[in-house]
Amino acid sequence: MKKLSLLFAGLVLSASTTVFADVHLDTALEHATAALAAGKAGNAPSLVEHAKAALDHSLTASITAKSVAKNHIDAAAKSLQTGIDQGALNQLDTATKAAEESVAHLTAAK
């Protein structure tokens, strides 16, 4: 009976970490999409603000993600950092392209 209880507890914990990653992944995708929209609108400060929020959530999601999804989340985080750096320098074309790449990776991770 103890083994069955431990197995059940493990399954519940496993399912909860997946939900945890999904919530952060969804939020990261929302902010990355907002960063992309800001870049297309020519608003560098907004792009940077949303890219930073997306980066925070994507790094949190990466902690519990596995396999291919983790690879996409990590690639998105790299693109978001590029977007933040380029946006801070007011290089909107490069920052917007980086935001677009991050949206593609986060979408693929889902």
C-alpha cells in the first residue's frame, strides 16, 4: 500500500510540474508576442519591457521542461536576450527579428 501511495504522489507531482511549465510558457508567449507587436509599431521601450518579462517566464518554464520543448524554450530565451540588447540600443529591425524568432520557438515548444 505504501508503494502505491508513493507512486500516486509521484504522478501528481509530475503532473503539477508540467502545469507549472505550461503556465509560464503561455505567459512567456504572450509577452513575446507583445514584444513583437511593439517592435513592429516602432516602440523600442515597450519591446524591451515585454521581452524582459517573456525572458523571465521562459527561463522559469525551462527549469521543468524536457526534451525538444526545453530546446525551443532555451532558443527563445537566447532570442529574447538579443531582442532586449538590440532594443536597448534602439536597433528595432534586429530586435523585432529576435522577438519574431522567440515567438516561433515558444510556439514550437507548446
